[in-house]
Amino acid sequence: MQMRLAEGTAGARIIAFGGYQPARVVTNDELAQAAGTSDEWIRHRIGVVSRRIAGPDETVADMAAAAGGKALAASGLSAADIDLVIVSTSTPETMMPCTAATVATRLGMSGPGAFDLNAGCSGFCYGLAAASDAVRAGTSRHVLVVGAEKPSQWIDWTDRSTCVIFGDGAGAAVVGPVTEVGTAPGIGPVVWGSDGSMADKIAIKDRRSFFSQDGQAVFHWATTVLHPIAKKACEAAGIDPGELAAFVPHQANLRIIESIAKKIDAPQARVATEIVYSGNTSSASIPLALVAMIGRGEISSGAAVLLLAFGAGICYAAQVITAP
């Protein structure tokens, strides 16, 4: 017997992005007294000025559906066109039910494949790679990928080493096939990996614990290990770093972002710094940064953009995309 395989495509592309952030803005001054810190310390150490925090009744699924709905509307597709939904989150209210299935139903999709993934702050890039592979293999034609996080519900708000870093939000992308003959793929090969020996450096130990991290260890690792990964992703996509229009790393820490950006040798690339007014939104940070930069006209359609994600696991991923 010879098994038949689905007919795939030569490549996948991002059709549209969408983002959502809660209405409530929390400034450094609001956190300073409770956490025993100051606006000056937070700006110097992390680079954050303010962040968005979800309301007590605003869930990860709520934010994911809001971002996903915006991406779907921007794509020009209908809910019926989406046959797979991937939601990346490491901060759900509960492990069951699947957030992706809930999001699909809320957006009016009828029976798409749906699954959640947890690769920490790298989750959106992992989801983007999975979506691209599904489209290229013919398993799916149009995929909704969402990074949605509510770290505020896993934070000790008296711990200045963690509470000043994070914000809530969701970012999404609609991925589809490259349909025009001779058109290059819009999502390059992913370069990803992990280092489980450092898994305890960023963790929530159990259901009764808050988020914790060894900030110094993570900072040293990120600023010494990741820039070769970014360059390798450019090489895999056949793109010289000098051709990049933008570099969008995970918005973990402004000092980390600036350190990596200097080392990738992309002098023309605009560097995302959305952490300043959004905080670290974990797997939502890269799509939210892309939404903001495209909305401000800083990234034009067809531009080459390097994505670099890293976080709990320790997991990391990088890929070059073409802006929609």
C-alpha cells in the first residue's frame, strides 16, 4: 500500500497581524512603594516605564480572541477559512480546557484543529514555525497563531525582581500559503533549540508558587548565546543582516535587546523597543511589537524582519519573515 499525502505549497507567508492590550496602564510609580523600588531603578535595570494589566475577570482566552479577531479582520479572510488555531501561552488560568479551541469558537470558526503550546516567551515563534510547516505540508491552508499571556496572575506584587517586568496582552498572525508562482516564501526556516539545564532559572515551581527567575543568569545567557542564533536564522533564510529592515526580539529587558542588536551587525534595521510602554508580555511580545511598528509605518510591506524569541525552558527560536 502506498499512502497518499496532502498536497502542500512551496512556502507560507504572514497575511496579517492583530494585537490587543488591556486598558489599564500601570506606571512605575504605582509599583514603587509596594515593591520597595523606584521609577529610576526600574528604568535603569529593565527599561520599562509602564505596562498594561488585565482586569481580574479578563482571561487569557478573552485577550487571545480579541487579538485573533483583529488579525482575522485584517487578513480579509472569513472564520470559515481558518482550519487550524494555535495559541501559545504559559500563563493560562487552568491547563484545561484548551484555550485555542475556546478562541476558535468565539471567533465563529467551525471545527478547526486547535491546540495550545507552551515554549515560554518563545511560544509565538514556535507557533509560527508550526503554522508554516502545516501550510507547506498541506495539513492546513490558513492558520491563526496567537501569543496570549496574563503573567499578572502569576506574579508576587511585592517582589521587585519580577513584578516590575511584566505586562499582559495578546498578539496574533494569520498564516497562509504563497500562491503566486515565483514568489518567495514569507516565513523563513526556524532556528530553534533549548537548554533544559537552565530550566530552573525561569520558573513557576508549582500551583501554589509565583513566577521566579535568576535575572543575572538569564541576562548573561541571553547576551552571550543568542546573537549567533539570530545570525544563523538570517543565513538559513539567505538574508544578509544588512538587508534587514527591522529586528524584533522578545521584549524581555531593554539592556538585553540593545546588547543583542549591537552584535547582529544589522545597521539598517530598526530595533523593537515596545517593552518601554508594554513591559514583558512573554509570548505576546513579538507580535505586539510588530503590530505597533507596522502601525507607525516603521516596517513597510515586503520588508525583511528578523524575529528572535527566548525564555522559560530555556527555549529559543529565530526566523526571518516578510512583513505583510
